[in-house]
Amino acid sequence: MSYTLRGRIQSRLAAAVSPLVVALALQRWWAIELVALMLAIQLVLDLVYDRLLAYQPAWLALPLGALELGLVYGAVRALDVMWPLGWMLALFGIAWLSGQIFAHAIFPRARLEYGESGGELGRVGAATAVAVAVTLVGGLGAAYAVRPPTVHLHGTVQGPLVIDHAETLVGGVVRGGIVVRASHVTLKHVTVVGGQYGVDVEHAQHVMIDHVRVVRPVLDGIRALDAGVMISDCSVTSPAGGLVTGILISYSMGRPMSMVEGCTIAGTREGIATHSSAVSVMNNHVVGTTERGILLGEMSMDMATHNTVEGAKGIGIICMDHSMCEIEHNTVAATQPDGNQDPTRGGVGIEAFFYAEAKLSHNTVIASPGGMRAFDNSIFTSTLPGM
Amino acid sequence: MRIAIVGSGLASLAAYATLRHRGVPAEEIAVFGTHEDPLEVWRGRAAAIRQTRMRSESEGHLGAAAWPGLALHERDPRAWLATAANRYHPPVALFLRHAERVVARTGWERSFVQRRVERLAAVDGGFELDGDGPFRHVLLATGHPGLARPIPGAVHAYEPHDYAPQVTIVGAGMAAAHEWLNALAAGSEVVSVRRREPTRRPLNVPRPLLTKRGLDAYHRSSPEEHAATLRTLSQPSYPPGARWDEPLRAAEREGRFKVAAEVNGAPQVICATGFLEGFSHDPLLARLVAEHDLPTHDRWIVLAPDSTVPALTNGRTLTIAGVAGQWAFPAADTIAGAKYAARAFARRCRTR
């Protein structure tokens, strides 16, 4: 097809009907924002394509699609927004595929002159393109108008700070902990000092905890109970007592999948623990725990990938109590026996315990006398020799 | 009847299929031509040069809508992949089967009138064809006005023929390329006589000239530039690719294929020299131009970008499709060109 610039833009906007419908059906502002971001990038690229491509063969849709996906992903990272990656890819895929179907089948059937018009759609198509543009702009405007308020903290606030409505909290220091009791809450670049729990999330979802630092918590650094949370680039250090868990996510099976990514946890009893939840634990660094580095337990369905666990006493990573875990590409080093003569806590790098099933691959266990072991009717499965 | 199509070849069939797709009843259309089977002439020419694949790509079919193309009819994923890479050239047999379905599906025979039209006259409310009418909208698709045979007595590539042990083939376009390979495959020694080296081009014209992107600039150009473009594009060309080159290189190495500037007295001379060029070779068009004093430039009738004759299109429509419509669309003598004129014509016919 030899598109004209107008043809490219009209075709692009009209074909965006499909992802827009999906985004509207999801009833999530981020979905509309994502479609708008995709379209904005693609429309800018259309200006470039128009200069470079006098003729665009059908196969070129694949590399151009890959380029556009890369740019969208890069923009998402640059904008520092936390949209769910799976949905993002799905929406992009729907947009790309529907673009192909529209360009190669629907438009040529609906408008016989489509090809020779360089992708221009005539009055009806132009009206559709305008409607898509208006819907997106209107959607973005509405999203902007009803977006959760953003509160910038300056200096130190005495807590506990209770958040009971959708809100974005940015910056500052909170003493005594933060309690989240509402969905669609975002905490960014906040330092929390002390408190029973550094951050306590209950009965909420779509809670984002980004670049949050918790110092000296009494019980848990970050606790999520019956909640869906996305935790990234956090740190939990200097526990105030011997029973602290760095991040605890429990009884959240009915909520959207949670994620813990890029966090550093040092000196707690347990680093990251899940109970009856579905959590993706990845790219975290857990150091010097006194009982277990990463615990995936109580019928959880979790993934632990690309984590580093160093100097744990007792156990590095454990999948336990009827859980099903995927443990891949982790490094566990210098795990030490906890001194109780119990082989299940004897410096085991990776362990499955009590009717648990752990699928292992590409893990590295160094200087851990207990190695990798399954106890009490548990099993390891692996697709690779050496696991 | 308010619509007439003059001519009974592929361009006429494309126009007829487009009108029917747009919902024009067969009873409102009269097709005047000399062949009840609109494929007859084209089929004979393709058979004469033993053509097995179309030069056009997937959209080179007669359906009104571009999709689905012929590649989808193949039910072969390799054809689908090839069409995405512009490497799919439909088999001639598949094209003909598809064209026969179009003939049957559109009810062509209900509109067909076997008659050669000698004269078209503009009258109040439309046009009269040899006194019949008036027809408010007329599309002329009279086809090529005859075979170009620069050497008297020689067989033309588009006429049935076999190959002698020594063959001289005059010309360097698509038909000539077929003939070189045919004669070599038949075991002949071939001398290719050509005035210039052929252009290697996948399609008859560069792809942007098939769409608005290239056509806008073409339509804005001066008449002299228009004519220069058409003259350049009418130089002989055939597609690049090993399918054409390897047999010729192998035959050259064996001394069975040579290029010469003049006919050298070989026992068989085949003229792969295409067709007579220009409206003046077509009696109906020549008379139309003369009687209505239509503007022309060189060998072309000057047309509007939508393939209509501006002086005679005012509440009525006179469209010229096929090779005589090149002023509006340089590839007018292809299926894409026939459909270009047909779509514009059908848009005007919707105005009752």
C-alpha cells in the first residue's frame, strides 16, 4: 500500500476503535491512557513513515509493530507509570492485529477505493477517525478530571497516616506507618519510619507502592492482607525487633495478582513472605535474614525469579504447605544452619516442604550446606538437569 | 436502461462487476461488445505466450472489493505469506476460474448485447450509441486497437504458434520475455532483437503510481510532463528475478540465446511487440474525438483524473477505461487500471 499521510492517519485512528472498545470495557483509566499513548506514538511515527516509505509492503507491518511496541514500552518506563504489563501487551496486540485486519480486509471491503486512495477513508471513515480521536481526548480529559488527588508531603509527618480514599502520595517522611484502606492508592518516594507495620494495606486493590523506604518497622515492613499490590523498588531495613517480615502478602487469592519487584530487604526474620496469595516475586535482593529469605506458603501460587538471597540463616527460598511455585534464575548464597539441628533449617538454599511442588530451573546455590532439598511429601520438578 | 458499457473484455467485466457490487440492477446496464465471453480474447493471448502466472499481484483480480485476493483462494499458507511480501503472482488458471465465477455471479449475459458500436454521439440527457439511447452514463473500454506487427508476415506473439529450431523474437517486454523462455524450453536457438534494454520492474508501473500518493503529482503535472511519463512507462519492461534470468543465462552459456539489433533472416520471426498505440487506431475513439473536438495530446485523449472526458461529463458521464484511459491512470491497461476507472464510473452512476 502507498499511503498518503491523511490515509495513514485516518486508517490509524479508525482502526483504533477495537482497542478503544476493549479499553472502555475494562473501565480502567490506565487502559484509555495506554491506548492514547500508543496512538500518540504511532501518529508521530506516521509522520516519519510518510517521508520514508513511498510504498509499504504488508510484511513491513511486523518490524514496524515491533518498533512501535518497543517505543510504547520505553515511554511507559520513562513516564514511570505502573500499568499491568500483561494487559499492556494484550492491548497493544489487539491494536496491532485489528489494524492489520482493518487495513487488509475491512476497509478495502467497506470502501472499494481504499487502496487507490492511499488509505483515505472518505467522509464516513473520516468521521469515524474523528470520533475515535474525540473519544480518546474526552476520555483522557475525564481521566484527568477525576484522577485521584496527588498529595506531596514535605518534611516529616507524624503518623500513623490513614489513607481511606484513592490518592497518590508523593515524597516526605512518615513516622509511625501508613495505613491504606482504599483501592487505587499510589505511594511514591515516601520514607516510613517505625510503626507496627511500615505500610499496611487491607481489603484494597490496585495499590502501587513505588520507591518506598521502610526503616525500623516493629512487625512487618509492608503488609498486604486481602489486597492486590504492586510493589517496586522498595527497601525495608533496620527492623526494630526480631520478628519482622520485610514484605508480607497474605490471604489475597481473590484479588488481582500482586507483584514485588526490585526491592532490597536486609536483616529481617523473613525477607518476603506470601500466604494463600498469587504473587510474582522478582529481581529482589534479600540479605541477612534470620529465618527464611523468601517464603512462598500456604497454598500460594507464586513465582520467584531472578532474586538474590544472601546470608540467610536457616533457609534461602522455601515453597511450602501445599503451594505450587516456580523458582527460576535465582541466586542463593551463603545460607547458614540456624543451629537447631533440624535438617529442614540446616542452611538449605532452596527447599520444598510439606506437600509443596516447586518447579526449578536455572537457579544457582552457593556455599549453602543444605543445598536444594524437598521434605515431607514435597517434590521438585525441573525441565533442566542441574536445576 | 441508463448505463452502457462499450467493449467486452476484462476492463468491461471489471466495470460491470463493480456496478453490480454497488447494487445497480443488470437490467439497467447494457454491455455492447463482440465477444459474449469477456475472457475470450485475453485467454487466447495468455495461451499464445504460454503464460502461467499473472504479472499482477494478489489484488489483480476482477472482484469489486480488493479483499479477499486470489491468494486466499489458494488455501495455501505459502501463498498468503508470499502475498504479504509481494511475491505472489496468481496462476493464470486460477485467475480465469475466478473470472468465470465473476461472469456467472454478476449476470453478465443478461446485460450483454452482441454488437460492435461504431459511433457515440452526445445528445440531450446522455449519449446515443449508433442511434440507441440515450444512455446517461457510458463507459468505453474498447481495448487495444490491434496488434503491432512491425515485420509484415511475421507471426505475432499473441497469435497461436509453435517454435522453429531457430527463432528471432522482436521486442523486449513481458510477452517477449515469455517467448524467450518458451522457445528455449522447446529446444530452439533464440535471437532477441531489441531497440533498447528492457526495464526490470515488478509491475507495469512503479507502485506509488497505482495510488493517490503517486497519482496526485502525476495529475498535477503539465500535459508535456504527462506525456513524457507515459512514454517512459510504455518502454518494454518485465519483472526482475531468477525465474527470468537463470534460463537466459544458461542458454547464453550454451550459445542458444543471443541479442541482436536487427532481424537476421531467421526462418521464424515472432513479433512480441505489443499493440498499436494511440486512440487514432481505434475507429470509435477517433470518430468521437473528431466529432466532439475533444482535446488530445500526442497519442492520448486528455481525461480528468477520474477517467472521465471533461467536455462530455456534465450531468452525464463519459468514462474511458482500458488502455485508452492512460491519461488519467498510467496503468490503465491493467486490471488495477480497469478497476480504477470502474470505481470512479460507479460513483457517478449512483447519481440517478
